[in-house]
Amino acid sequence: MSTYQNPAGKSPEGNPRYRIPVGPDREKTSLTWSKARRTFSVCLAVAIGGLIVGLCLPVPKSGKHAYVSSPSSPSFTPNPDGESAERYDTLGQECLERGELDEADQWWSRSISLDDQRPTPWILRGHLAVQTQRLDDALAYFQKALELDPKSHEAAFSLGRVQRLRGEAGESERYFRLAAEIRRNLPPPTGGMGAMPDPAVLSSQPSR
């Protein structure tokens, strides 16, 4: 290779073999450094792009009670303390308070899938169905609750309300009378204020 020794005959570090490439060798060296710089730029761009993508990815939720998406979603994470139908009832009521009606119904549906012999989630779904004008669903839910607990005053009284909304006056009166009978057979309330009037009886009486 053609080299040129610097006028001092030594490199700045005092090395007498220090040479500066000239001619064709210098052009080859320039091309090599240009390729190296391009390779480094590409690698740097890839690394920065990967970092940006990593920062933009969502961070998974964590915690003792972490619930991902809705109960019917494949990504649903069950309660780490053990699944509980009562817990799902509560979560559904919390969703209802926030106005998340679909999520509330999904929690109560999951509660029923864990224990379908409890009237509570059926009653909760019935009230939600009335609120969303799904009277046929509400009728089925309250009937199921009354089937599970024939002494449920709430189920019987709610059936009277639903049948009245559906225009079934005879069925409405029948359920209101049943609710009143259930109320009479309940233990008397404690306290000195006396028994409160039965709302089922009041609702069943025709307006004047």
C-alpha cells in the first residue's frame, strides 16, 4: 500500500510507523468507513424504533384483585382469592352504580353460572331488565327467583309490577296478593313504631 510519512516522521503518539494512506488505498478506506457509518445508522434506527414500540404497548393491570375486560371475555382473570358468586353479585352492583349496565349483567350471569340456586342474581338481573324495558326477560328472571325461594317477597312483588307493566292486570293482582301473604307470614318488625303498611297491598289496590 502507498503511504506517506508525516513531515515529523512520527505520529502524534510517537509511533514512527504511523502512515497516512494516499491514492487508491485512501479511496478504499473512505468507502469502508462510509459503509460502516450506514450500517451503524441502520442499527441505531432499528433500536430506537423498538424502544418506541415498547413504550407504546399497554401495561397489563396488576394487583390482588385484577379483573381484565368483562367476565365473558377470554382475557378475563378470575378472583385470585377464589371465585365467589356473592363477590360477583357485588361487582355487578358496582358496575350498575357506574352506569355500566352490560358489565353488570355479565357479572350476575357469571354468578348464576357458579351457583344457580341462589335467587339474588336472578332478582338483580330482573330489576336491570325492567330498567332496560326488557319485560319478558324480567318476568322470566323473577319467576326463577320465586321458584328458588317461594318466600321471597321481593320476587313476588316484582312479578306483580312486571305483569302490571305488561298489561296483565289479573296476573299482577295475583302476584301482589302473594307478596302480601308472604309479608304477613314474616316475623313482625322490632321497635316501637309499629308495622309499616305493606307496599304490595297498597300497589294492588285500584286508584280512586
